[in-house]
Amino acid sequence: MIKLRKAGERFHTSAGWLDSWHTFSFGDHYDPEQMGFRSLRVINDDTVQPGQGFGTHPHRDMEILTYVLQGGLAHRDSTGGGGEIRPGDVQRMSAGTGVAHSEFNASRTDPVHFLQIWIVPERRGLAAGYEQKNFSPEEREGKLRLLASGEGRDGSVKINQDAAVYGALLGKGERVTHQLGSGRHAWVHVARGAVDLNGQKLSAGDGAAVSDERALALQATDPAEASFDHNLLYQFKIDTDGDAKEDKVIQVTFTGEGANQKVQVRGPLTPPVVGAMENEVADVTPAVTGTLGTTLDSAPGIQVFAGPRDDPFFIDLEAAFCILPDRRPVTGALSASCALTPNGQAPFYFRNPGVDYVAGFNVNSIVIELPTAMIEGSAPGKLGIWGTISQ
């Protein structure tokens, strides 16, 4: 049995310097139905802004694993442990009888993105302790690498619980399997990209509780590092009066890296100068903010989706070509819903208009849904909306 917990169902904390997604109840977020999975108590997906962090605070009776995805996390604790955690590092802190520690972004210029995993120990009152090891990309590429275990076997960090934590870096199409012993359970968390788990589709931030399954089969369907360029401004320009010049503009920008990127949508805006939408306009206009893979309501009737495409979005090329006057039919009869173009010529035709002809490019897409009234004034035979990308 596999029970999914989708990324958007997680609890969310946004504190300016901290953006955190909680798979289970945490802090002020409480749901008695989401208190963890067996001995797994916490999975927090945290992004901390440059120079910011968590001041000294206490823990006890918990095994805490930190896994950095991007950037560097500076750490100090009362056991004498400390240093910087970088991508590929796994740090284990056994809080035991009590430990105080602090965690700060080690950079003054770049955010740090990391997972923090809490596991309930086998018993209370254990001695506090600390351990950190690095696992190279080569150890995790195309395979499951044991990162933490109760025995510390195979070079993993040792935790005080009969549990095992694995990590893998999978390229698109790569597949790994894991056998579950009798009476064993598993939780699968996707940090980046997308996978197929025993026939179930999971994207970045999704989790899955697994019980009564003999084996897990994981196949990557999207690369783990897919993201938008946060240095670019994505603009969608709308012609409402048929002069082939933008009258309204929707801006989309991104912050962060990888699957934990944040999306900002502004508009529709009226450009100060037709044909020149300056970047600084985005700095003073309030934005609607969300995460990859979620649909944002930018304005009444306008929705924006940014992230890995996993239908219901598809591009129907037959319908798209209906508005272009210079196309000719290639084969077959025209769809009844596709009228002749303004010059009397039949439009380009595909035999299967519902087929997703760009499925091979489904890494990341921006999809904007507009009210028909917004482009009704555009000139016949001309596109009413187009996109640009600029720095």
C-alpha cells in the first residue's frame, strides 16, 4: 500500500529569512493525523536567506539528520560539534539527554537549501553525540546509497534507531529498486525532480508512506536539477486592440534553485513604454508568490502555472495553428471545431490533436490561462499573446 502526501499538502512557514515546508506537524502547525510515520517524526524542507539562521536552541531525545541540497550551513552545538555542512554531507546530531545548537547560512550572498530529518530514538536518555560524513555524487548517482543506519554499516552515519536512510541521484530514465523485509515500512521523499514509484507519480516535495509492499521500484521521470534561471525575467505580452503591440504584460520571476524555487507573478501590468517593459517595474509592483508545480491566481480570471509539466496541461497544435493564416493542410479532414483562417485557407492539421507533441520537453513550463475577452480585440490572424525572456 502506498499513500501519497503531495508537496502542496505540507505545512508552510514563511518568515522572510526562512521558507520552510513541513511534511508533518511542526511548531505552530498541528494536525493529529500528520504526526509522522512510525519512527520518522519530521521532514523539513528549509531555505534560509544569506547570513540568516537559527540562534542557539535546545533539543533532546531525537536523532536529527541534516542533508544540504544547495549552499552551506554553518553549525555549532554544545557537544563540541561544528563546522559547515555542504552538498553531499550528512550530519547526525543525537540530542539524547540534551544539546543546544545553532544553524546559520554560511554565505552572505547566496541562500542555503537543506532537508532536516528527525527520527525518534530507540530509547530516551541516550548520550548526546555528533557525526558528519560526506557522500560523493559518484556514490549516489544511479544507485541507492546508505546514508544513515542503526549499525552505521557500509560507511553510513550511525543513528540510535532500527532504521536506514538512503539517498540517490537519478538521471532521467534511471531506475533503482529496494527490497523491503518482512514487517518493514518505508517513506519516500522527492527532494528534486520527479519519479515514478511502483506506478505512482511523485514530484519535488512529494512524499509517500509505503507499507505491505515487497519492493520499491523508483524511476526518474525528470532530472533532479531542473529549474528556471533566476537571473532572467520572463514576460508575457498581450495585445488587446489589434495593433501587434503589447497593451498588458504579465511578469514571472524566480528565486532560489532546483525544485524548491519560488515563483513570483506580477500583472497584468500596463507598460510605461510600448515595447519596453523595464525590469525595475517588477521591483515596485506587488507579486503573487508560490512554489513550482502550483497554480497561482494572478488576477481575476488569470492563472499562472510554473513547474514540471505533468498534464492536465498539453499543447494542442491543431488548435494553435487555427489562428495562423499562412498554414496549409497536410493530411486528413479538418476538425469541425477548427474554422477556416481569414484568408480562406485551411489550417495545418494533426491527426491526433489531443496528443502532447512536446512531451519530450516536459522539464519545466510556464502556462498562463487568460479570459478570452483579454485578446478578443487582437487582429484576425495575428497572435494576441507572446513571450520574451530578458536579463
